[in-house]
Amino acid sequence: FPFSRPELLKEWVLNIGRAGFKPKQHTVICSEHFRPECFSAFGNRKNLKHNAVPTVFAFQDSTQVLPQRSEAAEAPGWPASPAELKRALPMQASDHSYALLDLDALKKKLFFTLKENEKLRKRLKAQRLVMQRMSSRLRTHRGGQQGPQARPRPKQQS
């Protein structure tokens, strides 16, 4: 994103079409959203030209997806049906799998998974210790009590 050029940045954000979208330092946009003439070839790299703006997006036409609401049957400020409630929510473009919409739910899932992963690591570590102890006992037993834990055999007296 062209942070050093505020006018160009504003144009990029408007073209993306996401309500309330504010790019951060590491936010990226896919090269598929730029026309071929927006790139300059230098060696084996394709670089964006200084005035390039993303213009290639596959937005759904909202008039096809959302039929007109009838205002007569609803109370002021309340949607009459779940379908209308869904329509009232702002739509965001997600034309790539990495364009995630529900960040809070994903963070919650991530932390749950990390916690579960830590529990499993501890359990695995404990099981490895049990296996080491059992292997040591087995070696001691197979070696005829000749290991470091073996008891000295009493001498036979005749």
C-alpha cells in the first residue's frame, strides 16, 4: 500500500470496497487486482508502477443478490425477517481465501488450539518419560540384572 502518497492510498482503499477498511504496514493486496499495464518488468521481477491502482475486483452486483425490501410490514428500526437482518449487515468482499472476515472468532480458535497443543506436548513428554523408564527396566531385566540398578548376587558358600 502506498502509505507515503495519501491521495493514492485513498484511491486504493476506495477501490477495494471494504467498509471501514484501514490497511496496516504489512497489509498486502494480490497482484490479480491490477491490470497488466500496471506492472513494469525489471529483470525477473514484476514491480508495480508508481501510479498503479488496483481496479480488478469480482464484486457481486448487490441488486441481483438483494431484492427490494417492503417497508410496510416492519416496525421502525427492526428488520421483519432474518433474511432482511442479513441484508442490513454490511457486505465485505472476500474474493480470496486469505481475506478473513471474522477475526475475533479466528483468534479465539487459535488460542484454543494453542492451549490444546500445549496440553498435548506435556502429555507426550510424560509418555516419553514412561517409555524411557520401561525401556530401562526391560534392558535391566534382559541383561540378567547386570545393569546399573542391578543388585549384587550373594556368593554361594559350599
